[in-house]
Amino acid sequence: MFVGSVRILILRCSNTSSQIVNTTFSRRFSSVPAAEKAKDSVIDLALNSVVKVFCSSSKSTNVLQPWQKNLPRQCSGSGFVISNNKILTNAHVVADHTFVQVRKHGSPTKFKAEVESVGHACDLAILKIKSKTFWKDLKPLDFGDVPFPKETVFVVGYPRGVVSRIEVTRYSHSKTNAAINHGNSGGPAFMYNKVVGVAFQGYKNTRISFSVGMSVRIPLFSCSAGVEENDQFPGFCSLGILCQHMQNARLRNYFKMTSKMTGILIKRINPSSSSYGILKKDDVLLSIDGVSIGNDETVVFRKTESINFSRLVSMKKPCETTTLKVLRDGKTHEFNINITPVEPLIQVCQFDKLPSYYIFAGLVFLPSTPQPGTIPKKAGGQIVLLSQVLEDETTVGYTFLNNSRVKKVNGVQVENLKHLRQLIEKCCTGDSRIDLENDNNIIIGYKSGKRATPKILKRYGIPSTMSKDLQSL
């Protein structure tokens, strides 16, 4: 059913009217017939390609009981057909999924879907549906180029938007999103009958209540390549560096840059990146693959625009060779690096798995998010917290030590939660000494602690001594 006018069109894409397309036409259209033609074209594409995604999800949000999932919750979003009989949607629509279904326009039938690949960094997910009946009459959408600023786009699920800027930024989707409840996230953004973006987040109480990932072509191709080659999303390639602008003339002079040079100052290098051991602190990164980097971290984009330099490496496939030109101590150097995705040193958000934990003799250990400014010294580093002490005769007198940071086990500095487990279980005889912050100590006999652990788990209804990610040493 359609209700429309020259300025506003409402398109209902399901029998329950849960999917809506709002399009407002800007002055870019010189006449009403031209606007109507563009409108009709978008409608045709949406009806044959846009689907509704239903997701049942469950995750643990209880810090004190990370082994326990919350009750399932229902959410919905949009998706659209791409090549090879697949559906593209937002990652946050299917995050922590337990069961996913998809419904076509005009059909009451929901089809079971499987999440083939998820890229939480770009908030994109690819679904597959085995049923041949589902794919009848559905048409895959084509992808267009990145829009120019001020281009008008038609967004399925949100009002029409105008591109205000193009930028590269790190994005991790929000835990709660109004757009999910309204069933809009994951819908395509059209321009000239091609997809140029995906609606990924909604905001309440704003005049234009949508945001569109306009550089979605890059994430999509990366997702697709990862699925085809690895059956999983490998992540975006990165140099793994933290940089400082070089816009101050005295700063550039200090690092011996000539008047013709532009670049950025390297402050820190991620130990797990391919740049580690090649680039150094206080290097000035001048160019990537021959493309000069501005003093403000930008590179030229489409001749008349600028964009963050990270775009040059995020488009690359894993292990692709990248040439870096660097100024070091007044001399220029060129390095060839096989660029790879880089895991962040601090995992702020976690999806599609339960939190990590380890329990020994009633001592519950968890990884903790560091305070701002506190960075692990090497890849995989974590702050380990004694989250709580479950009461038992083996833990008498230790219950006041809840929420204490673990520093050492048997004199060895703890690197992460897995390392803590190894240190405790390596001490097969005698006592284990656990050094905590504020010079507090815990002494637990290994054998008595080992015997007590299953009894404590049964008493408190805990299914396992550790999370799945720790079960393989």
C-alpha cells in the first residue's frame, strides 16, 4: 500500500507495515516528472530486493556472573539481496544471535537464515538462506561509487539524506539502537538505482534521524573477499600506529622536515601489527604507496576532497604489500610491509560470545578494561581482576578482596587471563601465591583448591570452571 505526495512517499514493504521508506526530494530535481521517475525506480528496487530480518539474541551483561546469558530478546532490522544469493545487513541487527529469520515483501512466511560472516568493525553481516523458494523473484542490487558531498540519496528505512561529508572513522556499533526496534537498520541507500551505503544507526529527537555508512563499498568488498577465501571476515588492514599532526612549523623543523615535506609523527606502534619492528617512535610517515600524507593526517580523495590516510590501507587485502616512505633522523627511508588486520590492544566491545572467566577454588578471575591512558605493553596483554570470592572453607578470610587487580602468581607477572590459568595449573603441588594490588596476598593449596572447585561450582550453579576461549592452553 502506498501513500504519497510530491514531497513525502511512504512505502510499506511488508504486510505488517514494519518496513518504511521515506523519501524527500531536494532541489536537485528540476521537475516533478523527474522526481517521480526516480521515486518509482527506487520503489521497484526496494520491493524486489529489500527484506525484513528478525533476530532472537542473548548475551551476558552480568559482570559478576559472566557464564550466564540473559533471557532472549527480539529485535528486527532490514537487509537487501546481493550477489551469490546472500543478504547484507547490519552486524548489530544479528549480534549475539541465537536464531535468525528473514521475510520477503508481501509474504507472511519467515525463512530461517544463517549468519555466514560478521564484521563488527564495519557493522556489516552477510546472511545465507538455504531455501530455494525464498530466492524466487528476488533480485540482487548493484553497488555504485561513493557519493560526492551534497548528493541526494534515497535510504530504505529512513528519510532521504544528503551527503554532508565523507570520512574514515573507527566504528563499533552501539549495544542498544533505536533503529533496531523500528526495523530500519541494514537498509540500502540508493543513488541512481545503485547501492552507495547502508543505514546503520538511528538517533532520536533529531530532524534527520539517520546515519549512513557512505563508504560501504570498501567494507562490503572486504567482507565478501574474506567470506570467499576464509569463510570469515578477516578484519580491515591497518598499520597499527598512533600519530600526531605536524601542522606546527616548529614541530616540523625539530624533526628535520623540509619545506616541501608533509607527514605525520608516529607516537606508538601496536606490537601485533606488521609495522612493529620496522617503524619506530618519532618516525615521520611521509607517504603510503606514493600518496603523500598531509600534516593533518589526510590524503587527497577524488582530486577536490580529502580523507583520512587510513583509507589507503583499509582497502587492501590481508598480506598485500604496502610501501611506506618515512623520515627518520633527517633521512628518508622506504619500507615494504605486508599489511594485515590488527587486533586492538584493548577490546572495548565484545559480541557473539560470552565474556572470559576462570574459576579456581572459589576465586573468580575476569579480564578488566583498563583505565583511560593505560595501554597493555604487548599484544594480548590484559589487566586481570579478582572479580569475586565465592565463600568456601578454602577462601575463608579472602572475601574482602573482591574487585582486586591481580599482579603476580608465584612470583611471575600475569600477562593475561589465559596466562594466569597456566601459572595456577602449572603449580601441581604445594601452595600457590597470588599477589594482588595494595600488597594483598592469597595463598591457596593447589590440591585442596582443585578438589574444592567442582563442589563450589555445583553449589553456585556454575556450568564450567572457565569460558570456552580458555579451554585450550
